[in-house]
Amino acid sequence: MDRQALHAALVEARIPGGYYRIEGVHEPVPTPPDFLFLRRATGGGWETGAYERGRDEILARHPDEPTACAHLLRLLV
């Protein structure tokens, strides 16, 4: 699963768009105060995490996009 397929799956599952941010695919405006995210990691790979109270908390680091997408999907569904 890539980021576009992940977004389609979340829309199909009726997960509100303000609950998550997927780098380059779904970046809600205005930025919600709290959300889960999927983004490229500095230095390679991918990260899933939570943004709360103005701070990022990395929940997991992943070697590739499909693994990261599957993790975010599990967190949200």
C-alpha cells in the first residue's frame, strides 16, 4: 500500500480527515491541534507518530512506505 491507497482506504472507512496527516497526500488546512501522521524520516525511511500540543512524538520508524502506511492504517481503523 502506498500513501495514496492509504488515504483512499481511510476515506472509505470514513475516518475524519482532521485525525491524520499523510505527507504529500493529505495535509489538512488549517492544521488540527492533534493528529496522527506519516512522513519521510530525516536520513531515510518513514515515521509514524502523533502531533499533540505543538510537539511531534515518533511512535515508530519504518524502512519503507508500505510498512509505514500499514502501521498508520492500524492506528486509525
